[in-house]
Amino acid sequence: MDLAFTPEQLKFRDEVRAWVSENLPKSLSTKVHQAQRLTRDDMQTWAKILGKKGWLGYAWPTEFGGPGWDAVQRHLFEEECALAGAPRVVPFGPVMVAPVIMAFGSAEQQQRFLPGIASGEVWWSQGYSEPGSGSDLASLKTRAERHGDHYIVNGQKTWTTLGQYGEWIFCLVRTDTECKPQKGISFLLIDMKSPGVTVRPIRLLDGECEVNEVFFDNVKVPAENLVGEENQGWTYAKFLLAHERTNIADVNRAKRELERLKRIAKQEGVWEDHRFRDDIAKLEVDIVALEMMVLRVLSAETSGKKAMDIAGLLKIKGSEIQQRYTELMMLAGGPSSLPFIFEAMDAGWQGDQAHGLAGFPGGALHCAPLAANYFNMRKTTIYGGSNEVQRNIVAQIALG
């Protein structure tokens, strides 16, 4: 197994790096490098830039309008975008629902939905988790009853990330209550502008509304929006979750945030603390190990061998690494990690002019959101299938 990149792959990386450098707005990369909040317009701006180039669906085959890149090219593209400070591609459309539509949707659904996803024009949301149905997703209760040429949907979804911006939502719904839970689930595409759909943002401690509750009250959904076969949604959900768990690992963002952690440690005067630097070194070793794991999978794919089924393992290690680097950043920032004043940050007030502020001796812009990020990342070991469940799955794969 050769984990070194070929000359052709290195040339491809240089081409991507040059294009991203030329087309990524400086205002966006500055926000990303300083972990400032991104607005809907920020995320959509980058999505549309990628869409115009044909790269928003960077993992798509050419037959569906994608670039047809292999696994290594996709990895290099993700790495260059992350290191340059590009906003992360909101995954619900291009990374999650699009592959399901490609694999299981009808030709009409593919023609109807994929162009809007590829261009970045249509914002998709994910309707999986419910109150009481998170890790045990098969216990979901949102009901869809067939009435001729349409379904009537009633129920509730929760923790819907960025659902306040959603225009369409892909949902797991129960269409049969008389069989085993996994056998009675279907996969529906729902227009969020439909009568009876209500989105209620959940305000978090940092003031943001990253997640939402979505309610369905007698929502009429055309039967043509059913993906695949009725009661086969669990199969499609597992297919989608493999993409989500690999995406959660996000080794390239971890590499970027590792460098940010080092900058903060130096600026806040803790870089010379050998114990603290040991913690950074251990984190860096684990990030390198995670990257090697990803490259092993890519190597198997490009050589035609069967890649290891380790989406769960990537999710476990990637999510734990995210929690560790946000914790170390907050420890490095100390009291400067606490302030998170949107108006001040947007105006640049918490930059150099904030140094020496009473009670916040660091006071720099790079420290402002650290506590909020730390608390937010507590979710990563839970969503996408909790790490406890993923460990059981990995053990079953490894031990049989």
C-alpha cells in the first residue's frame, strides 16, 4: 500500500489550490479562520461559487453533473478548501440526500431535484431525529398515511440543523405500524413551504439558533415525492448515514484547527508550558493517524480493492478529536474564551483594540468564540449515531 500522492495527484492539488485562492472571498476565509459566525448568505455564497464551477457536487459522477473525481481527488479538494478557510459545504443537499436520489430515486426525481442541489440554489434540511428517537432512530413516530396520490404527514422532528433556512427537507416517516420498526419506514421529500409545516428555532447558550424543531400538522405530500419503495426507507437511511459519518470525521478541518490551536497557544502565552504542548502533540499524532486511516481507505478504493467498512470508526475518532481541539483552545484562551458578543465581533471590536480590557487580558478576536465552540462540539459524539452505538457496530464488523 502506497500512501504517497502521484505526480498527477499533486498537479491536481495545485490546480485546486490555485482556483480556491482566486475564487474564495477574503471576507469568508477571514471569518472561518477566526471562527466567527457564518450567515446563510455566507454559506450560500460559497456554495453558489462552487456550483457555478460544477464542484459543489464534488463527489458526484459525471452522469449526474459532477466532476467524476476519484476518492483521492475528492480528499485533496476537501483538504485545500479547509486549509484555505472555505466555509464547510452544508452537507444535507450535495453530500447526503443527493446520493440517495441518485441511487434510489426515479429518473424524474433526479431531473427535478439534482440541478438545484448542484447549483447551490436550494437549501435542504434533514428530518431524522425526533424527541425520544435519536440513537434509536428506528423508534421514530412521525406518521405518513397514504391517501390516493398523496401522503398526509403528522409528527415532529428535532435537532434539525439550520432548518430555519430549509426550503426542502428529506424525512424518515412511518408508513406501517404493524411490522418490525425498521420495516415500516419510508423516505419522503417534503417542501418546507407546504401548509402545516412549522419550524421553531432552538436558541442555544451562545445565542445562535443552529438547531430547530420542525412540526408537521396534516401536511399534504405528493406520492411522487416518495424515494424508492414504501417501507424501504431504513435501507436508504443506512446508505445516507454512511456518508454522514464519514463527513463528520472531517480530518481536513481538524488539520486547519490544529494550526489555529497552535496560534492561540502562542498568542496567549501557554506555548512554553511543556505539559500543554504535550497535549497538543498527542492531538497532532491522533490527527495524523486519522488522516492515515482515511488514506488507507482511499488507497483501497483507487486500487480496486474492497475498502474497509469503517465509517463508524472514522466518526468515533473524528468527533473525539473535534472535542479535544476545542477544549484545548478554550484552555489556552482562559478568560478570553468567554465573551461572545455578536455585535462586537461583527464590528471587529474584539480585535486588537480590546487588548488589556479589564478582566480579559487577552481579549483578542481569535479567542472570542472559544467557549461557545467547546460547548457546541459536545454534540459530535452523539449525532450521526452515538459513539457508544458506533463502537458496537465496529466491534461486530471486526469480530464478526
